[in-house]
Amino acid sequence: MTKLPDFHGPHVCPPLPDAEPVEWEVPMARFVRVRVLRHTCECKPCVYEFCAAGGLAWVRRTQRRESGETVRESHPTTVGKAEVLWEKLMNGQAG
């Protein structure tokens, strides 16, 4: 049997002291189909997904704890603005 390599996705940098705050909202079922275009590594207790639907995009954050999962999302916006938020999260400039 062939051993598969250990795959890891990108990790989010810890927020910098001057990181801009993100307003995380409770997800609302506003789209029938959501596409996850990018995601961070599953090895961390907090996973981020770059989502798109209906011409809009946003970031979904899932925090996993012993007590269960908490899912929050940024506000849906244009793909370009969501991309900026994604990059800021990845670089620790937002949190």
C-alpha cells in the first residue's frame, strides 16, 4: 500500500496588534448553492473558507471547540472586496 503524503493547506497568520476587526455575522441561508473557492488548513481549530454565490463573495470562519462548532461569516460583498479581506486575514492584517 502506498503511503499518501501529508497535505496541508495555507495557515492564517495570527492577527497583528493593529489588525482591522472583522464583523463576523451568524450565517443566513440566503443562497441555494455556495461554492467554496479557497480554504485554510483543516489541522487548525479555526478554518476559513472563501465562499461565492450569486455574484457575491464572503469569508466563512468555523471555530471548532470541545463544546462544538461556531460558524460565522463576513458580510457578502463584491468578489474583489472579499479577496482583499481574504488576503488581510491570511497576512494577519485583519481578524
